[in-house]
Amino acid sequence: MMGEFSRQVTPLNRTITEPLTTGGQIEYEDFPCTIDVTGPLLYTLFQERWQETQIGHVVEGSVLELEFTQPPKICILYDGYLTVVTEAWHLHLCLEEHLGGPLAKTPPELRQQRLIHRASLYRRLNERGEARSWGIQFWNGSGEKMMNLFLPNPFVGEDEDLLPEGKPQLEKLSLYQELRETYILGTRPIPFDQNPLKRPYLAVCRSSRCYPSRNWQPIIEALQEAIKQAELDVYVMTSGCLEVCKLGPVVFYSSDRTWYTRVTPDIAKQIVQDHVQQGHKIESHLYPLIQHSP
């Protein structure tokens, strides 16, 4: 059972400094990588401060940088993975154990390898000890660097040009400072009363792999109508493959990781009325089916 959400991060008080082969060093300040810390952090960056956030992946010999031109279309947590979708690209980042769909096919050791096991706010320092870039780095269970996030740099202008010497735009450091106070020092509360990535949702598969799922529109409409009538704070959305093929239409309820198959508009309304509102699952449409003892 999940514990209560806390707006206060307990600092790890762990700083690691590594020398750079080209001179200078990189300073890592670690913060907890539980879902109730990474969830609010990444939701803030991707959904609310997207104009100031760039996505990166850096290894020796290659660098990938992506930026947002508008808020993402989707920012959702499914089976452990955060999925962020824009008009031009999308990303997946494992924030909780990826069980492997309704049949939990992912081996335990692979679940741990994929999961974020370390997270840090970092600064790159030059030979004189002066900070020259700022960001967030993640590592998986094998100690490999995952994607990192580039935060605003006061030495770089709007057109990615270096600003004149001695004239940095120091106000660009405000996001880094806010994140440090919240997630490193614990002196500023998380700006949410609940984990925004844990808001419950109902997803309807629209994958063409599953022929009946092509008729997903009536299911979406039935769910939306039932949620509205019940005045529930549950998001209704379509999704790609929900890993239950050939049994569509398929509906997934995120609050307790439940998959439903062969859903009709009437069953969709029943899912809301019986399951979402009262906690009683519709056993005849569950996947996998519940096996009762004789």
C-alpha cells in the first residue's frame, strides 16, 4: 500500500565530484529517486516549465539535444514508464518497476536494471571552479547514464550563441535554484498536494494491431460521459498498444493497474460506476481472467 504523499523532500546530503578529462570537474548533488520525488519534478519540467527544459543524452562521441516548441500532448505514467509525447518526438523513462504488461513478463533483474537508481542535479565547472552548465542526470540499475536534462544556461543567448564576456543573464538560474531548494536542500516544498503523475486515468487502446479496437470511439465517449456524470477527477484518453492484443476494445485503469477486454459502451459505463467509484472490478472482462478455485 502506498504511503501518503509528502511535499517535503528529505535531503540525501550526498555530493560527488568527478574530474573531467578536458579540465575542470562535474559536481553531482544526489536527490531521492522515488516516484513521489521524480514524478513532481519531471511533471514540473515537462508540463509547466517546458520552455526552459531540454532533453539530452550524452556519451563520448555523441550528443543528442531535443527541445519543446509547445507543451507535450501526453505526459503519462504507464506500467512504470513515463511517456512524454510531442508533435515531433517522444520519450520513455522508467520511474517505477516495469512489470511487463498485464502478464508481468519482465524478469525481476531486468526491472531493476531499467529503473532509475540514482538521480542528481549537476553543475559543470571549468578549470577555475566556475560553473558553466547546469542539468539533471539519471542512472539505471546497472550504473549506466540514462537521459539527462539541460537547464537554462545564463551564458547562452536565445539563439544558442554565447553572450558577451561578463554579461551573463543570471536570472536564467532561477529554475536550477528552485529545483535545488526543493529536491536537494528540502527548504522549499514540492509545488503539488499530490503526485501529478499518479492522477488516475482510463486509457482506451486505438492500436490497429487489434482489429476490434479500431472501433474505440464509442468506448471513449461512454467513459467520458460516465466520468462527467459521476463528477470524478479521472482523465480519459486514447493510447497505443496496451499489450492485450486481439481482445479489443481494451481499457486500462491506472489507479490499480487493471486491464479490461471486449469492452462495450455499456461495460465502459459499468467500469466507471462499479470499479472506479466503488472499487468492484468487472470480473467477466478482466485480463488476465481471475481463476477461481473449484
